[in-house]
Amino acid sequence: MSQLTQQIQYFDTPAPHLIIDNFLSNRLANEFLEEAVRLQPQYKPAEIGSSQAIDGCEECQRILKINQLIKRKNDVVYLDGIYDTSLIKKGLFEATHDPSFIDFIYNAPSIFPIINQCDATEVILSRHGMCDFYGWHKDNDLGHLRKMRIVTMVYYFNSEPQKFTGGELTLAHPNILTQKIIEPKHNRAVLFPSHITHCVNTVKLESKEFIDGRFAINYWFGFK
């Protein structure tokens, strides 16, 4: 962790959340981006979890596809269980188990001290390209989750200078009329309770290069 340069802010509204700038060293943040680009062939369209029973019929599949396109459009790599040698997974694990991070979380307001009691994590690498987005949702009520998500951390790492606009994380609580928009700045981590409603605004790219998309890690703390 870049303990000496981290800039940490806590906010109560519209929901409890932490914003940590300079979360990692510049070297490690850039190495994350290099790995994310190397994995380009492994990305696939993100899926929306659902508790609705789908019987496999053609009409159900058509409805499911339409529902998917309305709610979300971006590509992901599911790092858990497949890419156990991932620098991204290793780096985030070490950062969130660093004594300084553990001590900070122990004294943090709201729900965040529970992170030190969590015994499970989930890691997804995400890229948003031209016109990609993720509509209003909650991280812990999508159904078919492998682990119970308690706290969400989103970590951003982008090419610099940034060559996209949009892609902001918008938090809303207790309804979408009260909102907080957070910019996806390079080397920024945002933590918030996983039951909070949020969305990712539509991305507009200024470059066709894969490296210039909006990259993020979705990292969940929870229980088995």
C-alpha cells in the first residue's frame, strides 16, 4: 500500500462510503493495467444474476437477453478459481491485508470494520467500452451469488491521460432521488455497503485502443 500518499475521505450521504485516492503504488497500479490488457482474449459479456427460473425455452431466453441488454453492457473476466496467479488478485489481497489497512478499517465509521471479520472475497475484472453501462442495481440481491456480499470495493485503474468520459459510479440511498456521483479516477478505490443501490453511467471513448477503456476491479468482502 502507498501509505504515505493515500488520501482517504469518508462520507455519510447518500450512503456510507469511503473514497481512497492513491490506493496503491503507481507501479502496482500500472502493472494492474498491463495485466488487464494482456487478458483481452479472456473477456466476455457480463451476465446479470437472477432468481427467476428460466426453463430454457426460446421465449424465456429472448426475454432474458432483452433484460440483460437493458440493465447492463460491459465485458468482464471472472478471476476467481481460474486466474489464481493473477497479479491483480495478489496485489489486492496484500493491500487489504496490510496492517495499516486493517488498522484503518478497524477504526472506520459505519459498517466498514466488519471487513476485518469477513472470510471470503470475490474478484471480477471489468472493462467498459463505448456506450457500456450498468443500470441501477444492488450487489447482494442479484441471485445465484457464490458468496454473501457485505461490502463492495471498486478499484479503478486507467490509462493516463484518461481517454474516456462518463463511467461514473452513482450511489443512491434510500432511493434514486438522492444521489452521489463519483469519478472513476486512476488508482482510486471506493468502498460502500453491498446493499446500496448504485449504477455505472454510460461510457464514451475517445480512443479505439483496448487499453483506453474504463477498467475496474469489483472486489467483494463477505462470508462463505
